[in-house]
Amino acid sequence: MAKVNLVLIRAAIREHTGQDLSLERVRDLLLEEGLITPSQAKDPDLIFRGYGEYFETDEASARVEPLDEIIPKETQYESDQR
């Protein structure tokens, strides 16, 4: 069964109608119109709850390692000895 992107559908509704609906309301409207099944509507993962259960913070960052910890400074090559 295909997943439904309620966030995308809500954004399309907002763009075309100016109405800002909750994700629950979008789900209910899709169910009323027969665009999703009752089992899809009951799926707890249908409504996006954020990434909090997967990550410690919502910050999109990466750890930066200093280069001197990765690349040794004392590397010598044969050409350096000439």
C-alpha cells in the first residue's frame, strides 16, 4: 500500500485555497472522500511527528574533525630528500 504524504497534500491545499489545515483534518478529508482507506487513516505513522524519536536534536549539523588529526604533519616523501 502506498504511503500518503499529508504534509505535501496540506501544502497543496494551502496553496490553492489559502486554508491552513491540521494534518489530522487533511487525513479526515482524504478519508471522507475515499482517497485513503480506513486502515491507512488509522496508521500511527501517517502523521509526521518530527525526527525527535530518531535524533537528539533537530539541528542539521555535522562534526568537523581538525585536519591535523586526520593527516599526519610529519609525512616525508622521497622527493623531499633531494
